Amino acid sequence: MSHLSGRPPMPLTAIDLEAAERALRRQRRLAVRTALSLLIALAALLTAAAVIPGRLGWAVLFFAPYPVLLALAALHVRRAEQVEDDHDRDGP
């Protein structure tokens, strides 16, 4: 019994399961793209820090990752919400 509505949960149909699997695959692809983007961004920052001499290279390592992480996180959340909205709109 569902503790939220007090009613038993509705059984899932084949169409519901197919739509959920499609949404899950899209979420997985998005997660992989985000992880690869993070690896590429961090590699670029490390390369920049190695190329830039002295204290400025350390400043790149100290300050630059945070805006990059924030931008990637915001983009990932926005795209994940789009996947959920598409799933809700297509619905059962």
C-alpha cells in the first residue's frame, strides 16, 4: 500500500516499463557525457597549469575548477530535468 496516497500502487503496463527504460537510458547517456566533460575540463585545467609558469599556474588550479564544476552541474541538472519532462509528457 502506498504510504503517500493510501491507495495500492497501480500495476505497470508494458508501455509504462518501455517509457521508463527509455528515460533511464537517456539519463545514463547524459551522466556519461557529463563525466567525460568533467574529465576533459580537468585535464585541460591541469595542462594549462603545467604550461603557465609560476604562481599563476597554481592560481589556475586553485580557482578555475569551481566555476567549471558549477557550470557542468547546472547544465547536467537542466538536461536531466528535460529528460524527466519529456518522460512525463510522453507518459503512459
